[in-house]
Amino acid sequence: MSAATAPTEVVEADVVVVGAGPAGATAAAYLAERGLQVALLEKTSFPREKVCGDGLTPRAVKQLLRLGVDTTGWIRNKGLRVYGGRVRPFELPWPELKEFPPYGLVRSRKDLDQALAGRAVKAGAKFYQQTTVTTPVIDEARGRIVGVDTADGPRFTAPVVVAADGNSARLATALGIHKRNDRPMGVAARAYFKSPRSDDDYLGSWLELWDGEPGKSKLLPGYGWAFGMGDGTCNVGLGMLNSSKAFGKTNYRELLRTWLASTPPSWGFTPENQVGEVGSAALPMCFNRQPAYCRGLLLVGDAGGMVSPFNGEGIAYAMESAEMAADAVADAYFRGVGTDAAERALGGYPARLKAEWGGYFRLGQIFVALIGRPEVMRVCTRYGLPRPVLMKFTMKLLAHLYDTRDGDWMDRIITALARIAPSA
């Protein structure tokens, strides 16, 4: 096994999970519930801040309910308030569906991640904080990962390792799983502001960003949001995709300031009301690292590029992929870890991911290419938003909220499109 120096301590587990964000904590919880000994490793100490929009769609809420997380007291929202095409916004309630709850939530990542990590510990996972993973431990004879080494800490060993280490994906890179440049990538920047809109029961979404009066000033690249946190502040931010000509050439903090200067002063999105610094993060999309399973390593969440290209949502997919990974690992242990049958179970994980989201993500790639052209977005907002039926259809598509069985005609069309599209 590879190591620069022999560790002074070795911790054995059935599964090592690297990273305790939504993907890692969810995976650890499900794995522990399935009776496996889980070591959950986190480089920081909880509670900790994380750059995020803090908005949870009904798709993410469903995963919290499945996991049994108590969301009592969390801020609920009814849908999206969409700005674009005219001065007055459009209010679009979340769709009434069989497969998803009819409400979203807002919760800071500090609180959300703490709740999920606590759920994993309650299920029986052992949580190691301030534990920075440095390198994978490789069984040279078999070419498989069998653990990880940590900075000034123990070696953690297990037949299976789950990589939930985010966009950096250091473990995947160490195993030769590199980022695909033919997949969309986004970047988001956000800040908190003291605001009277803190108790808003709709998520604010801007499809167009202007540096002055909408329609009569300069159209800026990207999209924006404002989510009331219920504590006297709003999470306000913007995002941009690499299909935009401005991607990689923009000062996102300055762009945020320019856009917010055009918002009504009564909203409070002004420099004197800003709380803390502007933070930014990458949004890896459409399975931009493949395969999601390789030689004992499973990628979940951002480590596998599982952010939606339609809306930049990552938490729901992080939690869903974590449950699918836990299913595959538990199945492998049931079949006899280390056997060919177990390897087939682990190999079923990426196949399941592609069956669930592959077609939908491929549709998203087409969407990203279109909205990267300002003239296309301008036509869509001007002529599409005022049509209720079209907007309801668009919302279901963009939010990935539709019934895959026994749905209405919109659900059936979207389901059919996702099924016939080649997998991403």
C-alpha cells in the first residue's frame, strides 16, 4: 500500500466517507442504518459556513423527509417569484404532485449540514472532524483504493471509500478520474443582507440582470436570486454558466454590486446592510466526472458533477446520489465484499445514476447552450413568461418537479423527453 510514511494509528471501517456536506453526511447516515461501520471524515469543525444559495426546492425537501430530518421551524416557501420580461414579477407556485411535497424550505448551510451530520451520528456513523484527507491508500496488487491517509492523523482503511469532497474531487483525481470539459460548469457568488424581505414566502429568481431600469439599461450576464432567511437577512446572489461569453472574464463580486445597485432601496440590498463577505463557489454539472464508481471509490454529489444544469441545484442530487451509493455498497456487502458479485453491485451505481438523471441532464446541456445567448433569453422572457401554461411547463422542467407515473400531460411529455434523450 502506498504511503510516504507509516501512520502511527490505523482506524478500520466498513466504509470511509470523505466530506460531511449533504452528500457525505447523507451517505454516512444511510450506510450506518444498513448496519455498516462508517467513518465520516470532515476537514473542518461543525458548525461551519458554506457558500450556497440556502434555498431548498421540493425535490430537496423530499430527501430530507426520507432521511427523517426534523424540519420543524424551518422557513417554508410556496414557489418562485420570477423577474424577467417585465417590471412586475410572475409568481409561480410549486406544482401539486404525487412524488414531491408542495413546498420548499430555506435553511443556512451551516444549520443544514449540522443537522445532516447529526443524523449520520444518530444512525451510528463515527464522525471525525478536523480530519484532512491527504492521499488515497492504494492496494498496488489490485489497483484499488482501500483507505485514506490524513494530515497528522490516523490512516482510515475500508474496502470501499465514498468521495464526497466536493468540486475539488481530490480523491477522484488521484485515481485518474478527471473533469470532462464538454460538460457545463457554473459559478455562483452570494452575500447576506439585512432586509425587510427576510420573511418572504417565495424564492426570488431573476432571469435577467440589469444595471438600471429593466429593459432600458444594460443587460448583464447571468441570473440572480434573493431568498429570505427568516432571521432578518436575505441570501442574495448570482450565477453564470460557461456557455456565456462573459464566463471566466467577469469579476463576480463587482457584477453582484452593479446588479444590486439597481434594486429598490427599500429591499435593503445595499453595502451598509451587507453581513459578512461575498462568497463564491463552482457548480459542476451533468456528471462532469465519470465514472461515478472506479476501483473501490464511489463519487457522490459535487465530486461527481451532479449539479442540475437547469437551475444550479445541487443539494437534492447530492442526497439522492448518496442514497443510491449507500444502496450499492450495502448490496455489495450482502453479496460478499471483494467478490465479483459485489463488484457488479458497485458497478450498478453509475448505471442507476444515468438511468435516473442521464436523459434529464442531457436536456439540460441543450438548455445551457441556448441560455448562454442573451438574445435567446430575451425572447424567452418576453414571450414565454406571460403564458401561464408554458411557464407551468417550464417550471416543472427547470425544477425537475414532475410525476414520472400517472402525471398530467406536461409530466408525460417531460418524462418522455428525458427517456429518449441520450444519457449525459
